[in-house]
Amino acid sequence: MSDTVSLDEVQYLQQEIEAAVREPDPVLANLLITRCHYLLSQALQRALGPGAGANFHSWAVWGSRKAGVTIRQEDLDDARRDGTIVGGIVGALVGVGCGWLLRFPLWWEPGAAVLGAVCGIAVGRLIISHSRRRSASLVLAGNRTVLEDIGLQTVRFLRWLAQAAPSQPTDAAEFVAALQPGAVGQQNQELLRQAFAQYYRARIAKSMAEREQATYFGNCFAVWHEHVRLEPYIQGAMPLIIRRCVTQRLLQFDIGSVRLAVAQDVPANDSAAALALPQSSQSEQALDLLHQGSGNAQSGAAFKGTAAGDWTRIRERMRYVFALFQAFHTEPQVFSSPYDATQLAALAAGQRPAGIW
């Protein structure tokens, strides 16, 4: 039987979540949110049982850490460089086009191109500076939303498990009854109902393979719910004219010491072979439902075609993320700590750690 997290620990987790989402300092808030996901990951991992693999909060640690890069504006220089290049090219083309339309003499065209490029660079840098400030605000709002929305449900799930012990319910119907049903993919809690039903299936699984599979499905439903909720934030944080550029050049992220980019296919990973998706009525139903979210069912370790071209498109996001979750489900780096022991201790005391401005 899986370990049951104590009610005292559950209460502590809830208090830490509430403190993190209330924290007014944007940088400290993000750091506290990342730590909360790490604590939730460890607690849920114990509750689901040995061999379950990564859970939603294991992955959310790295998503939150990536969010911190934007919140702290650490990617501003790269964004300005890209805005300068794109603005200069577009401006030069506009300058040449205007010269042609206005029937300037041919020898004026280079000057028109230079003038257009200068204007384009100025506008590009202005757009980038404004958009990154707006992005930082929206990313922090999304960061808080995910922890409050899913983290508090995980706390409720852990509390329900603790209170249900030693009597063990046969399914999660009692727990999910409090979650709002509705059309899958809409702004309700239907996908969370699916996620926690799968997590409970993992907890009571009789085999390691079934536990691992159910946890993976739970992760996919939870992250799909998250991205439905975050759709307005993602759309708002990436201006239309630079979405593809941002996706291609800025959306890199770390999982422990592993560096990945959403504009590249999810790489095959040795641990992917351990995550088999056996044929059963439950797994087929889950795969069919997840196919609605990604437009592409996963096929073992073959992840060709999973790269995203425009991160604002939810199907492209889900296609990439579902594949990532499968490929790295048992990868030890996913479970690693986002900060060192000294930094975690400072965050536990509500302080910004040294070395993170």
C-alpha cells in the first residue's frame, strides 16, 4: 500500500501555497511557488507509491522555474536582440516597398531601405521592451493560477487520502464529485476530474506498469487543464507578430541539468522504453481523450514531429508536452531539486535566497 501523507503535512502544504500566492514581491513569489511545487511533487510521489514516476508537480517545478526567467527579465537581452534583427529586416523591406510604390528614383532605394531599417529597429526594440514587461506580469499571474488551481486540489486529494485511511475507497468518485464537470477542454474542472481519477488508479494499482501508466495519464490531463486555464495568459504574453520568433528562439527550458527547446522534437530518452502504454479499456479511453487535446496520439519512443512552431496554439503545446512527459517519465533529473539546500532553507523562511536576484 502507498504511504499516506499525514494531516499535519497536508496542513503545512496548504499554508505554504497560500503564502506563496499572496507574496507581493514578484521574484520571491515565483521562487516560493517553485518550492511549493517541489514539496507537492514529493508528497504526491509518496502517496502514489513506488515506481509511479514523475507527477504533475514534478514537471510544474521546471515550468515555474522557466517562468522565473521571464518574471526576472533575464531573457530581455536575447529578446531585444531578436526584436532588433526582425525589426530591422521588416523595416528595410517596408522602406524599399514604399520607395517603389512612391516611384522614388532607383538610386534612392538604398537610402529608403536604411531609413526603414532604422525605424524598424526602433519600433522592434520598443515592442519587445513593452511586451516583456507585460509578459512578466502575465506569466506571474499564470504562475499563481496554476499553484492555486491545481496545487490546492492536490492538497485536498492528499487530505482525502489521509482521512480515508485505513478504509480504502474502490475509486475516486467521492473525491472528483466536488470538481465541476463539463465539456473537455473548456474552462471547467473536467480534466482535473480525469487527472485525479487516474492518480487514484495509480495509488491502488496492483502492478508497477499500471501505476506508472496511470500516473502518466494523470499528468497529461492535469497539464491539459493547466494550459486551458492559461490560454489567455499565453496569448497575451506573446504578441502576434513575434510568436513564431519567440517560440523558435526563446522557449528553451531546463529539467535539472538537461536543456531542451520546444522548437525541437522531444528527444528519445533511455527511460522512455520503461513507460509502456499497454492495451486496456482504461488506457485506450484515456489515449482517445488525450488525442483530442494534442491531435496526435503518442507512439512509444518515436517523437518525430512533436516540435512546436507557435506556442500559442494549444494543440502544438499539448503534442509537445504529452511526448515530453512520456519520454522523461522516469528520468531522475525530473525529480531533482530546483535549488540547493541553502536556497531551499531561505525560501522556507520566506526570504529571497542569495544568488537569485
